[in-house]
Amino acid sequence: MFDRHVAEGRFIRRELIEACPGAPQLEYRMLFYTLPGSEWRVDAMLALLSESGAWSDDRERRFGELLGYESWQIDYWLTHGRSPADA
């Protein structure tokens, strides 16, 4: 659906195809779309997703920031968004 917008320069598309960890015969594909000038977000997101260790509130905050959420929205999500009552 985004192809015409990419062709017209409204969005930048980046595709990555990688082998699945533990099953190299399988591949997975990641598609990223950004506004022109925001391509750096893709590299930052990939770096964040490749960090070792457990997912934390700090990483969740950085994830939200890369997606363009404001601090108050991320704060709300960290406080309320993951509770079973809000599911």
C-alpha cells in the first residue's frame, strides 16, 4: 500500500531479510517506513532491538521515542499500558 508513496518520495522504505536465529534455513523480513530525513530512526531501532539482555522500561522508553511518541504518552504506557486491566 505504501509503494506509491515511496515512489513519490513521501516515505523511505528499508527492507531487511535475515536468517532466523536457531533456524538458518528460515528467513524473516522486516520492513521499515520513515519520513524523508528520519532514516536514522531505522538504524537506531535496529541497534535497540539487537541489544542483549532483558527488555526494560528504559528500552521500552527508547522504543516509544523512536516511534515518535511524546514523553507523557510513554509514561502513561509504562504505568498503565501493560497492565492486565487495560488489555
